[in-house]
Amino acid sequence: MNCTSIRKRLALHAGGDLDGREAAAVAAHLKSCLACYREYSEMHELLGQVRASGRHRARGDAETESLVAGVMRGIHGPPPPAPQLLPRLAMASGWAAALLLGVALGWRALVPADGSPIEPKSPARVLDHGSAPGALTIDRRDGSPAASLEEDLARQLEELRRRGGPSRSPQEPPTPALRVKSF
Amino acid sequence: MRTGALPLTRSPRADGPRAEDVADSRLVERTLAGDAEAFEALVRRYEERAWWAAYHLLGDAEEARDIAQEAFLRAYKALARFDFGMSFYTWLYRIVVNLSIDAMRKRGRLKPVALDDLAGGLAAPGGEPQPGERIESEETAARVREVLGKLPEKYRTVMTLRELDGLSCKEIASIVRSTHATVRWRLHIARRMFKEHWDRMERAARHEGLSQSGRLRRAEDRAPQP
């Protein structure tokens, strides 16, 4: 090791914080390098002073008793039990399952299985076709709730299926991209 | 050229479960079963270390007592969640350090140690120190605290826990929830920064001392001769 790499370890070596091999390598270098040894020695002496200053002040029995009494006064009854993990997990799982179900139902309602474009009747109005072919933008400014729109779409989907809706041509997109604009 | 390790006041703790940890687990179990005296035994076992940890970080005896007290109360309330694979000592220390850091942030800076605080308390165990020695150690302690206060918080915390509380780098890593390598790196930086500030202070003190003695000499020269 050269002086540059040794100097990066001197501060730790001076505090006894290097492990066996590193400490041995640094110690071997210090035997032959006066500059590094001087730096190590100064740091080691300084750390000795710092550590010795750690408990310069004595604590009396009165201070100890005061602290212990303060703690015991703050304790009322046994320690509170840990929060029950199982009910929490069950609740979280339930919510996750409900969310997934809702997304799945919504997806099925918005994206028909046969790929035909959805033509909503009312109350929503179709504003324009989006940039992608078959993309529709539905205006909800009339304040119709999401549930009724989805019901409408589901009803229309059902109707199309009963009528045996238009077959998909190769040029048509597989499913129309439906963008719903919410206000 | 002598390069053997110079005697240090503290050595890193050995790894592996200590007899203390096993005994602590039993006390925690008894506390959870409703035995308040078991918790009091834990408090008595660690109150001094908790107090010193807070004191080293905050520099105020009263505040250190409040922090140590609060740490024990929080430990009690969270005892049902205690991880028996961990040492109670390390867990408690983590609470003390976090509370102390919060207090430091609220205060904005490290409070310098008041001389009254340094001189207070009963005699140190092992006999009464000589007056000269006590004053010198108090001054050194005050200077150490002043220089520690100049370090950024993460470096100050690591250096305080290592040098003043005698914790190993692994214990510190567990307390501050960092890696061993990060703690070592911070300790390396902290020591170098500490030494720079310390050397600067010493140079300034020497310069002031020289200036003062120079002023005294000039005043004596000007004083009328009897």
C-alpha cells in the first residue's frame, strides 16, 4: 500500500476500527513511513483525549432515582398489546380483492368482447373521435354518474351481442380505444 | 519505530449474544406478562448509558434526563413489538438517539456545555480527582463539545456514539439504521473534520496567548518604575 491509500485508513486505524488484514497492512507501512506515522500518532492522541472526556461528570444516586421514578410514574398498567396482524391483513386483502373485481368489471363493460365500437345512446354525448381509429371521447358534462354510463354501455353491449353485431374486418382495430373525459 | 496499538480507553464490543442480552430478554418477557418490577430492573440497568448518550448529543443534563425518561416510556409502550433477535440495549439506544436528534433539530445547534454543569455532581468513582486535573478535564470536555458542535449532524452523531459512548461501528450501524461501511466512512470523515477544527482552535488559542503575553509585556514596559 502507498501513502495515499494508507492515509485513507489512518483515521480509522487510530481509533482501532480496521479489521485484521487492513490493520496489519497499515501497521506495516507505519513502521517505515515517518510522515504517515506522525499523522497516525496525532490522530490517536486526539482520539484518546476525546474518549477520556466522555464521562467527565459524575452522576449521583439522586439523579438516578429521579430518572427511574420519572419512568415508573409514567407507566400505567401492563404494556399495550401489539396490533393484531391477521385482521389487518384480512381487511387489506378484502379491499384489494374488491378493487380488482371492480377494475375487471369496469374493463369488461368498457371493452366489448367482439371488438365493435361502442355507441352510447344517452345520457352521455360522443364529442369526437380521437386520433386513433375507433377512439371515442364521451362527454360527461351532463353530470351523469359513472354507474349509469357503465350500465348504458353494458346494455348496449348486450344488445349488440343479441343482434350478432358487425363482424370485425382485418382493417378494423381489434377493440375500440375508449377515452372517457371526466369533469 | 513503535507502531503497536496505543492503549485506548474503550475497545469495540465482541460480536454474538451477550449474557446481558439473554437476561434482558427474560426481563422483557416478564414485563410483557405484567411484572412492572422487571421493567424497573431494565431501567436501572440502562438508565446511566441512556442518560450519557443523550447528554453527549445534547450537552444539557436536564434535557438528557427528559430524553432518557421519554425513551424508556416509548420503549415500554412499544415493548409488545420488541424483536427478541435484537439486543434491548441497541433498541433503546436507537430510541434515545432519535429523540436526541429531534431535539437537536428543534434547537438548531448543539448546546455548549455550561461550566456549572461540568462542575456539578458528586465525586467521580475511584476517588476525588485533583482540582487541577478536574479543571483540565472539564476544559477539554468543553472544547470537545464545541468542536463536535461544528460537525454536520450525521458525522457528529456517529463520532459521539463511537468516541464518547464507546459503541462499535456495527452497533452504531444498527442504531442509525445504516450499513457498517457507511458508518465507517462517516467516522473517517468525522475524525478528519474534527481534527481540522481542533487544530485550528489550538492555533487560534496559541496566537491569542502570544498576543496576550505580548500586550502584557508592553504594558509592563510602559508602567512607571518605582
